Amino acid sequence: MRQTIKEIKDRGLSAGLKAMLNEKYKTFGRVLEVEVDTTAQRLTLLLDLIGETEGVELVLTEYAFIQEDKATFLRLGPIETSRGWMTTLLNDLADRSLDRRRYPIENATMAGLMRTLL
């Protein structure tokens, strides 16, 4: 089967995000799957979180990767999870703790990949 450029780009972003998130947040558990759909602006994660008996799904819509000077950010749109309390917590944290709901991409390799693909 032939892959489109979009599919290759989405898979590259998915793999890079999975590696970055697993490295940065390993104390919370691990990311099992990441699916990026750049056309629909939809990011879906399946998480294996410590203390949870089942996987947790997290869906981020209306996201955007932003390049400002040499900094790369993921601007967070609405966040939905398979746990109601977690949805409320994450959206509240994004609103209160992040400048304009922008999450900095500090991993140089991932930031470089995003700059290349976007």
C-alpha cells in the first residue's frame, strides 16, 4: 500500500510525540499509542497510568504547532479524556498554568522534527 505524504508526516509526529511524552512523564506511567491527524487537528493518546486499572484515552482537538523565533509550542485546544475528572483537571490546568494554552516543546529533536514537517 502506498502512503501519502500526510500519512508519513502524521506517523513521524506520532512517533516523536510518543517518545518525548514517555521520556518526560514516565513517573505517571507510559504512553501506549499516539495518533496524530494533522488534517482534522486531532491528537489521540492511549495512556497506561500508574494506579489506573484500564487505559485512559486522551483526545486533543483544535491543536496547533506554533513556531516563535527558535521556540516551538503545542497550542492546546479542548481536551477530552475517558475520565471526567481528568478532563476537568487538564482543561483547568491548561487555562491557568500555560501562557495562552501553549505547551513548550523543549525536546530539541522533537522541535526540529516539527519544524521540518510543519
